[in-house]
Amino acid sequence: MARTTETAEHARLRSCGESTHACTTNGHPWKKWGPYLSERQWGTVREDYSTDGDAWNHFTHDQARSRAYRWGEDGIGGISDDRQVLCLAVALWNGRDPILKERLFGLTNSEGNHGEDVKEYYFYLDSTPTHSYMKFLYKYPQAAFPYDDLVRTNARRTRLDPEYELLDTGCFADDRYFDVFVEYAKEGPNDVLARITAHNRGPDAAPLHVLPTLWFRNTWSWPDGGDVPELRGGAEGGHAVIAARHTDPLFLESLPHCTLRCEGTPELLFTGNDTNTKRLYGTPNAQPYVKDGINDCVVTGIRDAVNPAPEGTKAAAWYRLHVPAGGSATIRLRLTADGVPLPADPFGAGHDAVFAARQHEADEFYRAITPPSAGEDEALVLRQALAGMLWSKQYYYFDADKWLEEHQAHPLLGQQRQSRNREWFHMVNDHIISMPDKWEYPWYAAWDLAFHAVALSTADPEFAKEQLDLMLREIYMHPSGQLPAYEWNFSDVNPRCTPGHPCSCIFRKRHCMAGRTWNS
């Protein structure tokens, strides 16, 4: 049995109240901000507006830096509010890459010799259930990231060959890479402190551009969109600030006005989170400043790609670092709702003190839920396993009624085009949901989620119960009583059986859930 000591984190959980929307409707919203960004929104079903249903090729990684998403956002080591109105993540550039590192790269299902696969090294190191403390690690090569090499070499390999991994390319030779740690600590529900620390593991000093990026999810460019929000830059107390303002009543109810404070005086870059139609389709842009403007400014030096006025819907604080061999550099940030009291110096000794306090409380929490019989290594395994699950929570938005209408496939509107999930037009998903992972499967699966709930109940029993309850709600479950399987085909069954292989159903019945019959 685990210990039952009451800790500060237990008290925060209890103060949240009950809500599937990050505890914002009752109690204190300690889960208002969390790791709710996916690591890959490109190539997903919700973003697929193709005629043939080929999601991977309809929205590629190459397009992602230039094309605004419809249903969600992605980023590296990022957070958002529980409606994903406002997002914060880390972008990096080593001075050699052809593009900013804003999201994870991987091979599509047809590119990998063993299918889809993320070709990055990142680790979820720690998290409490309320995300009062979180820690993430991304390993970034100092050599140019081998995008083309990974695609070409894997394309030459067969299913019988091993996969060609990032480490195989030699881009980490001689330990020439950065360990980029991203940490978050909450002083309060709407006061989120961030600390980005880059360690140079190589034998020589090396440049690193770190661009904490704040942006609004694009809700304004669609037929049912509302007002365009605004990010505006300025200075306060010797530090750069980015103020986030929204005038749409729907979002004001969900997200108060916020300000991101950035330690020191990095250059602030502003653009719009709008599609660069000129690059993608050869048609004029509707807006002068588009999603990849910051990329083009930093990587190619095109200053006209960003707005000379400090305003837009996407902004970054551009830190130019030169990290000594074996040394490190740290950047501090603070994202705070307007009206939250702050110390005179938001990055003084109190900033690190909040991290120390939240880390100590996280230690206490995990000691309290770890079985007394567990050894030190076993306790660490339990803690990091739960951290991975807590980091893999994602805001999932999918209004099937709208999606099918946009695809000319809504059966109640007389639209005849055939499309996946056509019979699920009742579905409206708009919650924080536990994902199998946020790269390969950045969508929920009812079968996986049931097992997640068992493990998550150790750390956050209310969240575990809410997850199971979601799948049984009328806006998730089909009127026939079927639970939604997963995004690629909500009508499928979990677990799936593959013809020609022994049935893998856990009950080992002769007749499996897919209706196929197998030999005993």
C-alpha cells in the first residue's frame, strides 16, 4: 500500500473541485495551465481536408511551419490553457538548421521502413498532477539536423532492416549537442514561472538561439471564427513583456488577459499565426505577416517577414546565447494573468525560490504515493512513468458536425461525399484528455484510456474518473452504445485483430471483438 500522507499537492488537488475542464468551473483552477499541446498536429485526421483521406501527405511537417492549424496546436515542451486559446512553447536554432526547431520531426507512415516514427530525443522528467511543477528535456544537436538523411536512408531500407535513427546519423558525434531543460513552476493557478536551461555537452563553445514563443490558436480565420486577438510587445522594469489580449466574449470567459514577462531585453519578434499561402500554394497572402515569419527572420535574415510594429498573434523573445563548453545558460519567464500581484522584481531570488518550493512539494507528493516496499530505483521508475502520463494530457477539440460539413460529407445535410467518421456527426470533443502519446497518437483511444485511468488513479483519482466518464457521455459515445475507438476510425474496435495472426484480445476468446474467427 502507498503512504497516505497529506501533502501540499494533495491540498491543491482537493481545492480544484470537480470539472473535466481543468477544474475551472468549481474551486481553484490549478490545472488551468498544463502541458496540453501535442508534439505533432501535422498529419492528423482532424487537419486532413484532402479528397482521398491521406492525412499524412495532406498536411506535412514541411508545411507545418507555414500553415495554420484548424483544430489544435503543437510545440516543444509547451503549455497552454485548458481551451488552448493561448500557447507557450520553446523554439530553438543552432545556427545551422534550415528551419527553426518549433515542433518534433518524424517519418510518416509511408516513409518509415517500420511505419511512422518520431526521430527526436525528448524526455518527460517530472510532473505533479496539477502541473504545479513540470520538467522536460530535449536533446538538440549542434550540427545541422539531418532531415533529408533520415528520410532518404529509411526509404532505402526494407521491413527486415533496422530503422535508421537520429543517433545513427552522427549528428551527436563528440557529444556536440545541447541538453535543453524546460521547467515550469506555479506560484498560483494563473502565475506560471518558466525556466529554460541549455547545457552544452560538447568540447567547444557553441551558439544557441532560444526563442520562447507565445501565440494564439487560430480561431478567427474560419467561417465560424470570432474576433482576432492581439499580442503586443513592450518593456517593464528592465524586462521585455508580451501582453496577450482577446476581445471575443467566448474566449474572455475562458482566458483572462495575460502577460508574458521575459528576463532581460531579448528582441521581440511579431507575426501572425496565419497561413503563408504564397509559399504553400503560390497565391497572395491575405495578411502581410504569416506563421513562418519568425522562422524566416531568424534563419534567413528576412527582417520584412516580421511586423515592425510590436503586435501580432504570434510572438517570440529572441535570445542569442553563446554557451561555453561544459557550461550552461538559463532563461527565465513568467506568464501571469492580469491582476495577479507580482514582486517588484519578477525574476529575483523569489523566482528560483518558487521552483525550489514546488520541487520539494513534488518530492513529498511522490513519497506519499509510493509504496513503502519500493526501492529507490523503483520509486524513480514510478515517478517518471507517471510524469510521462501527466505530460501526455492534451487539449482535444473535434466538432464532428462542423468537420463533416466542411468535408461535404454530413449525412443530415444531404452531402454525399464519403468520409471517415461520417456516422459520428453527433460528436463534440472539447476536453483535456489522456493520450497514448502526443506524437504517434496525439488523439485519444478508449481502450488505451481505460488502462491509463488505472495508473493515473494513483496520482489523481478524480482525473482518472473524469476520463472514464467522458467516454460514456452522449457527445462521445455513439447512440448505438459504441465507445469511440480512435480518430482514424471511431467505429473501429479496440483492441484490433489482424487477419493471419493469432487473436490478441486479452480474453483469448475464439471469437474476437472484431467479429473474426480464429483457430484455437
